[in-house]
Amino acid sequence: MRFIMRHCKRHRQAVIASVLAGFVLLLNAMAASPSLHEWFHADAGKAEHQCAVTLFAHGKVDSATVEVAAVAPTIPVEAVPQLTFSVFSPAIEYLPAGRAPPVLPAVS
């Protein structure tokens, strides 16, 4: 049952959004075409006529301004040169007790 309610809610929101977007497009079309506006209102050509279309055409529409701060994550990067050096260490200390490194035969 919850799935059906959630599914219907999504469709309901999509329908409402489509109707509102269509309404704004209709207002734009009527503001751009005076003959279309006069088809809806007989007195649309008069100077004292005011409706949503004339307000929309003159830019007297309040809209919500949303200011979203773009937060860029800052990652501190520290560049420290890494010095590596090797020191000669004889291998004798790593051999088991009583053992010595192999001896190369002397070449004559």
C-alpha cells in the first residue's frame, strides 16, 4: 500500500509541475501576442487593463531568489620533499651465527 501511495505522489507532483510550467508558457505566449491576450480578455487592449498577463509582460512578478553557496571542499596538500639515502651495511650481521658470506675464488 505504501508503494502505491508513494507512486501516486510522484505522479501527482509531476502533473502539478507540468500544469504550472504550462501556465508560465501560456503567460509568456499571451504577453508576446496581444491578439491571443485579447482572445482571452475583451478589454485587453485598454490602458487601464491589468491581469496576470500584463503584470507578467511588464516584469512585475515576484519570484523567490535562492542563493546557494557553492562549497568547494578544501583539501590541504603539503608538499614535503622526502629524502631517501642508503648507507652501506655489511650483510654479516644478518647471517646466522657461525656463517660467513660466500667467498669468491681468486682469479689469477
